[in-house]
Amino acid sequence: MIEALFRWTFEIWYQAFIAFFVFFNLIYWLITLTGLALFKKIAKTKQLTKIETSLYQGQTKREIWQSICSIFVFSLQGILIQQGLVYDWFQISYAFNWWFLLQVLVLFLWNEIHFYCCHYLLHTKWMMRNIHRVHHHSIETTVFSTFSFHWAEAFLLGTVILFPLFVYPFQAAAILALPVMSLIINLLGHCNYDLFATHDPKHVLKFSYRHGMHHKKGRGNLGFLLPWLDTLCRTSI
């Protein structure tokens, strides 16, 4: 099934664009709306601590529009992958075995490194003023903030899957798992709830709080989920 979908997707460039656009819209709306419903339900039991509630006027509509624009950019990058397969720049494996779990772990760790490096670059003076400020317009984040980027930031973050494909033929299922896993973590990081209120801010599970503080301060806590790169590079706040 996955092999048939992949082969259709990467057969022609415009099919790659269509497939990516449908896929990213599907996971964005499914994960975002599911998360929104779950957070509201759990919050009613007072088992979640909300970080802040003051949103700017029209924030949700703006974030949704910017997220759709980001999905458009991700879809264009699907054409790059299609061309890479056509010209044999990289390969995709259609096997499915226990290596899938190891590959997902590798892609997770790579995603952490890639995001930190991109985020560090985005917080340089010019990039912050001209590009990353679009995302930071949301001082108090929502579940819709996950893809709310400037188009250039969306392209930069979307390159996360390109580099691994150049060095190894990852399984198709592992490749599909990367954006799903990334979006879920991104959602939790932007949900505006302190998911583990009793934990120390440096605890590995305290990532939603750390990213919430990143948006409030506009600096520091540049990591995605794990705190270790911030600790190593002294960018924790």
C-alpha cells in the first residue's frame, strides 16, 4: 500500500505536489483539532496548567493562514524529492521490518539537531528581524502556531528530510513517521499548557514550558524537545 502510494506520488512532479499538499493538510488538521479537543477536555478537569491566555486580535485566523502557506511550501519541496528520485540522488526503501524503529529514532535525533541549528540561525539579527519575527508574532502560542511561519522559514525547516535521504535509503514508513512525529511534538510545544507543571524546567518532559518561555522572552531555549543542545551551547533560559 505504502509502496503504491509512494510510486504514484513520485511518478510525476505535479503528483508529488498534490500528494504532499493533501498529506500535510491531513496531518495538520487531524492532529491540531484532535489536540485542541483533548486539551479542552483535560483542562476542564483542572489537570493542566495554562501558561497564558492573552492572544492578540485575529491570532488564530492569521496562524491558520500562515500555516496553509507553509504547507504550500512543503508541497513544493515534494517536487525536489521527486526530482531527487528521478535523477537517482537518493533512494527510498519499501521494506518494513524492525529497522523501522531504529530509523525513526535516528530521524527523531536528526530532527532535534536540524531544528536547533535552523532555530539558532533564525535568531541571528537579520533573520529574526526579517523572517523569524513572523512566527514570534505569537507571543502566546496556540495549537495553530505549529506551522505559522514566514515562507523562507518553512522552506528551511522543511529541508529536514532531504539530508538523511542523501546518505541512506530510509524506509518509506519511517519517512512518513517523521512529519507526523514532528508535528505532534510541535503541537505539544505550542499548546500553551505546562504539561508537567511539577517538574523542574530542565527536565526532559518540560519542553512545552520551555518553548512557551522561548516565545515570551523571544530568545533562548532553542531546542525542539530535548534540552541537551541548549545546555551544551548555553542557550537555556
